[in-house]
Amino acid sequence: MKRKEKMKYTENETISQKQLFSQASVSMLGLSLMAVPEFMRFSLKTMIFGLVLTGLFFWVQSIYFVRICPCYARLCTSFGNWVGKLFGFIYVSYLWFSQVVLLCLIADLANYYFIERIDKSWLILLTGIVCAIGMYQNVEKRGRIGEIILPVILFFILFMIFLAFRDFSFEEIIRESRRKMTLRELAEAFYKIVCLFLPVYFFPFILNQTKRNTSAKKSMNGSICLNLGILLLALFLLLGLLGREGYMHKKYPMIDLMSGVNLSGDFFQRSDLFWSGSLLFCLFYLCGSIFFYQHELLKRCRLERGTGIAYASAVLFSVFAGKLGFSFEIYRTLVRYGYGIVFPVLILAAGIWYKRRKMGRREQIHEENTDK
């Protein structure tokens, strides 16, 4: 009986490659569409080359992720107790800061576009409670939710983009294509896009819970390419409809753009709710995923007792940050000059460490066999 329960638990702790693709795509779609203002000053040519370079960069990384993912299954066993906990703390700290930013962002969007009369603090608390409901669920349930909701979200997003393209003008695009691209500008755009997709560096943790993880590169790369493509479409739309000067000073340019898009015949006046609702759901799903994987990481670091403290402190800090007027520039600086550099170094160090330990074990086994 115990063996059957154990087998059932193990099966529930794995997801298919399709679920991995869906989960990653839904989580990063909100990031892609909200980050458009970050790339406004770059030329269209720079952004196209930057997105292509990012896709190639993460394609190479995906091969490496598959090879080193076994050492991320049990951090303390793979790297030793203290080093494993240090690794886990760095990843958890990024998730913690991301939680704070997402809770403030969701409350800001909901307060501005949906619920105007409710204080942001209550919206943050409500969001924190809703997102924490799935914190202790297994990974398969999250995968299934992503698998069901991704086609719906994509339909609404692509449908709204299609409606917006009716008034598209190529004059601004032609003007943009004449702008010169410098190597320094390209390098800066590439690094900013990589920083936007830093959640990709959590794939080694998820791969341990993915069926046939050795061939999961397609799912990883597919979700990244989908998000890069939608980000490029969003930039095309803004340039073709508003022009560079028309969206430079807007806080949420894509939402403002979609507020002017209506269905033919005007039988549904607020068709932009499809866009805003899809975007808000993606951010909700991402926030819930962060709570979930923070709990998973703390378990792998043998610090599971700290889950409640991490969750409560993030929600309370978000409430205070929302009241004081949290600046997203602080988070951007932290990511660009901190985690954007640390994560690639950690992944490389983990691979080297894992390879050395593996070779050391082989030598030890070989010596034991020769002694016999």
C-alpha cells in the first residue's frame, strides 16, 4: 500500500513536455508585454537582432541546462550543505524581490483599469492570498492549468493584435529601418532582453520534474521563441500605430493602445478588456508560480520551514512599498547589475562543480574495484 502511494506521489510530481511549454509560456507572456517600455529607445533593427541573439543564446543554454539538471534535484547533496544552501538562497532572493514587484504591479493594474475605489494595500493582500493557494500544490496541477489556459490566452492576445493591425502604417517602420545600429546599442539591447527572461535560469530545477527531460530543449526553446515573437509584434504595433513619439512617455503603452481598439460595429465597447484580462491573468499565474517554486527551492535546500516567513515578508513588504510608491527602477538596477551577472556565473559554476564531483566518484569507484 505504501509503495503504491509512493508511486502515485512520484507520478504527480512530474509534468509532460507540453505542460512545461505551456507553464513557461503563460508565465513569461505577462513579462514580455509589460516590458515593452524598456526597449523604446532602441531602433527596430537593433531590437530584431537583439531578439535573434537572445534566442540563439538561450538555445545554447538549454543544451547545458539538460546536462546539469541532475545536480539541481538536491542542492545540498550535490554541492554540500552550506554551498547548496547558498545557491538556494540566491535563487530564492531573486524570487522574493520578483514577488514584491509583481504584487505591486498587479495591484497597480487592477486599481487603474478594473477596480478604482479599493486601496492598493487590500488588492496586494488579496492577490497574495489568491496566489498562495496553489503554493503547496504539486507541479502537475500547475502544468495542467497552464496547458488549459495557454490556447485561450494566445487566442485573445493574437485576436487583439489582429484587430489593431487594421490601422497599421508602414511609414514609421520605413523611417525606423533607416536608423543606424551600433554594436554597443546591440549589446545593451541583448543584455536587457536576457535580463527580462532571467526566469529561464530556473529551468534546471523544473527539468528534474519533467518526463523525458533529456529532450525537453524543444519545449524550453519553443516557449522562449513564442515570447520573443510576441514582444517583437508588440514593438511593431506601437511603432506602426503610435510612432516613437506617441508611446515614449506612456507607462503601459500596449494597454493604452488596445483601449482604442474596438470590434467592427462597436457592439462591444470595451474589447480592450480581453487584452487587459489576459495580461492580468498571466501576471497572476507568474506570481503563483513564483510562490510555488520558492517553496520547492526551500525544500531542496532543507529550509522548508522558511516558506511562511518568505511569503509573509514579501506580502507585507509589498503593502508598504505600494503605500510609499515603490519604484520599479530599483528592481531593474538589482536585476541588471546583480542577478543578470550572477545567474550565468552560478549555472557555469554548478556545471563545473557537478562534473568534478562526478569524475571524483568515478575515480573512487575505479580505485575500489582495483583494490578488490
